[in-house]
Amino acid sequence: MSQQINLFNPIFLKQKKTFSAVNMLDALALLVVGVALFYGYASIESLNLDRQSVETARQYEQAKALLAQASLRYAPKKLDTGLEAEVNNLQAQLSARKATLDSLGMDTLASGSSYAEYLRALARQSLPGLWLTRFRIAKGDAEMEIAGRALQPELVPAYIERLNQERAMRGRAFDSLSMTQAEGVLPASASRTAGAPAKYSYTEFQLVSSHAVLSGDKAAIELPGAAPRSPAPGVGSK
């Protein structure tokens, strides 16, 4: 009887060394190269982020400066109390003048005429050398007063005749006419020649219809006038 004996033992085989020194050096070299590449990439990205951060900060400061300039330019201004008071005063004057114009143009007197028609009639019949100092008309068109001055007394009848040609004045009879002589002083003027008179004579007249004197509370319109600068022809009624 035969018997086989197995003398093979795996420990006697030549073992392959997986982690040899060469392999470990190769792996370490690959690791170092990988770390170096990653560090280089990270450094580049960090530089890019730094540049972007600097640019963003610059744009932010520029936008903040522009915002400050815009806020300063378009900031609401404080109200000027003096200007506001002046505006209110002018508005009050405008309202008063509008009311006066409405009264002159729209109020109708008993005769069917308006105040404006009388004023237009006086303006159309201006006469050189004659000017008005006062014009009053009472409510109801019953009383009227025309006062003025003329450089020559004969201008007064001529002026009355011209007024009678106006439709608003036609048919009106003046109850009284008073005329007085007076003297006026010419203002100083560089154009006046030496020796020229500084005074001038004029006739002051007053025309009243219906009543000899008009009471102040009945007067609807009063136009104060002034003497002309010089007694030269061409001065119209005011």
C-alpha cells in the first residue's frame, strides 16, 4: 500500500511585495505633485477673488460718492418764510386787482353803462395840455365828478365838448363848473436851459353833475392824478 505525502507549503513561494519602497516613493511623489497643483489652483483663485473684492470695493465707494452728491443736489430745500410771505402778499394784491377789474367790467349802472365804459371814454378823449386828477362816479350813475388841470383855460370847454361825443357821456348835463388859477413847480432837470422858468401856471377845474359835492361813501371809483413833469404839449388824461 502506497501513500502520497504533499510537501508543498505556500509559505515557501516567493511573495510579491505590494508596498515596496519604490511604490511608496512613487505614491508620495504623486501626492506631492497633486498637493502642489491644488495649492497653485487655490492660489490663482484666491488672487482672482482678491481682485474682485478690490474692484467691488472701488465700485461701492464710487456709488456711495455719487449717492452723496445726488442727495446733496436734490435734497429738499428749506422754505423761505420771507418769500412765502411775499407770495401771499402778491396773491392778495392779485385777488384785489381781479376783483377791481371784475367790478369795472361787469358792474352795470342805472343807465346801462359800466364803469369800464366811462374809463374808456375818458381815455379816448385825451387832450394835449390837459390831464385829470380825479374821477368819481356814485352808485346808480346819478352823480359824477371830473377834476383836472389844464395849461390853458380854453382847453376845458373843448374837453367838455369832446366828452359829449362819447356814447357813455352823451346827454349828461354837468350842474357846475369851477375853474381856478394855480401855479406848479417843475422838477429839476439837467436838460432845462439856463434861465428857463421853474414854475408854470395852470387852471384847475372841477365838473360836477347832479350834486354840487359828492360824498366819499358814495364814490365808486377814484383815480388820483398828478401834475405833468413839464407843461409840454402831449400830456393826456390819466
